Amino acid sequence: MTRRLGVMTRDCAGINAALRAVVRTATGRQAEVYGIIRGYDGLIDGELRPLDRRTVSGIINLGGTILKSARSERFLTEEGQLQAVRMIENHKLDGLIVIGGNGSLTGAHLLATKYGFQVIGIPATIDNDLGQVDQCLGADTAVNVALDALDKIRDTATSLERIFVVEVMGRECGYLAMKVALAGGCEDVILPEQDFDLNEICQEIQAGNAQGKVSWIVIVAEGKARAQDVATAITLLTGLETRIAVLGHIQRGGRPTAIDRILGAKLGWAAVEALLAGENDKCITLKNEEIIPIPLEMVIKPKKLVFEPEYRLLKLLS
């Protein structure tokens, strides 16, 4: 009997590469694939459409997701969950692949454990904050997109001899901020994972200014502070002119890097193979350079990130 698989996605770079791999691997194994439009909201509303090799042709280089994505408040309720399960049954889905971050994969774990449905997850988030996962899909592209913007900001900061405070995404995770700050040669970074002393930062700025340093870039992770508040305080404490740049959602878009395209291809292929082999409630992850399935309950636990060594290096090189 032909197996019928569903797939849903969130939005970040590399998603379409993973989706392409899912569809082409599944169809190569004589399985049918149905794309779920707009994530859990689409599952509740029965927004499914068949996908084949031609449907996913020419999408490996595209950012975002061709299946669209939406945060679902309804799926947080039991009524919404039961409606989603009814749609799974109505469309005769034998298994589901969920490509997403903590929220999406928590929903996948719920479908597997509470409702007994076969589910495999693929980790995808620019925060790179999922437990036991070395590299999440989309994180590398987000760093490079933010870095490209930062390079342009540095041109302006140097030309106008100003201090710039640049806010990047990350919620309660400083992964993106730390990588961008180190790769961009920034003077400081404010992270959710560690305390910061604004007076100390200002003293360093004043000392550098006295020695002829005319531009300065401080990266701020959005989960720790607001760029506007930091910039206002720096101007007040140093008397130097400060500007802000909030990169916002440009970090979620952009054409995926080679790393994310290749990772997406490997994770998508492995997810289908795991599903067809009978695996359930697992997430396909990159761990120690290997693609392996690990329990979803481990992935949705917060990852404790330590940035002190990288921060010390940033300060040494600045």
C-alpha cells in the first residue's frame, strides 16, 4: 500500500532545500507527499495540497518556504489539536514531517505522544537554540545575511566617525549576536546569556576615542536590551554621537548559503528514511558531523549556550 506523508514548515533559509529533499526522496520510495499550507493553522483548516518532483523544481535556492508559515494559537488548545488530528485522519496521512523550531517541534512531540501519530522533526531556526542539535537549518544563512548588513553599516560608521548600536534577532538566545559580532570585527556585544556593564563599555569607548578611535560598533541581542536604550545611554555617558540600526526580519530571509542547502538536503532525505523505517517522535539532527535521529523531547529542551571563550576573543581582537 502506498504511504501518504504530510510535511509542514516554518520560515527561514534552507527550508525549501529540505522540502525538495523530502518530496523527491519520498516519491522515489513510491510514497505520496502532501504539503500543509501555513503550518498547524493549515492542518486545522485542512489546507493540504499534493507535492511531486515538479512542484519542488527550482526551489533549492529560494529563501522562506513555498508552503507558507503561521504561528497557530488554535493548536495550543485541545479543540484545535483534535481538529488537526481529524484532518490527519480525513486525509489518510500515515506520517508527518515537521520542519521548524521549538514551537513547531513541541507540537510534533505532542502529536506523537498524546495522539499516537507518527511524526519526524527537522530542526530549523535562526536562533540555533534547540537541545542536542549542533546546527539548525537557517542559522548559517541568518548569520551571513546579518553580517552583510553589518559590513555596510561599518562603511557608514567609519565614514561618519560614529558609534553604531546594531540590534539583531535572537529572543533569549545570543547565538546570532555573538557570531555576527565576532565575524564582523565588532568592539562589543550584549548577550542574553551574560551580564553586561554599560558603564564599562562607555569607559572603553571614551578611552578609545582619546587615542583617536573614531568609530565603534556594539551588537545587541534583542532578548537582552533595546538598541535605542543602549544608544541613548552611551550618548548620555560619553557625550559622543550614536546611531542605531535594527536589522529585524531581513535576517530570516535571503538565499540560503551552501551550508544550509546541503544540510537541508541531508536532513530532508534522512527524515523520510526514518519515517518509512518506522521511527517516531524523533528529530533528524546534525550531531558531531553525523546525521542521526534523537528523541524530540531532548530537542525541545532549551540548549545552554556558553559564549565566554568567543567573547574573550572578541574583546582581545577589538
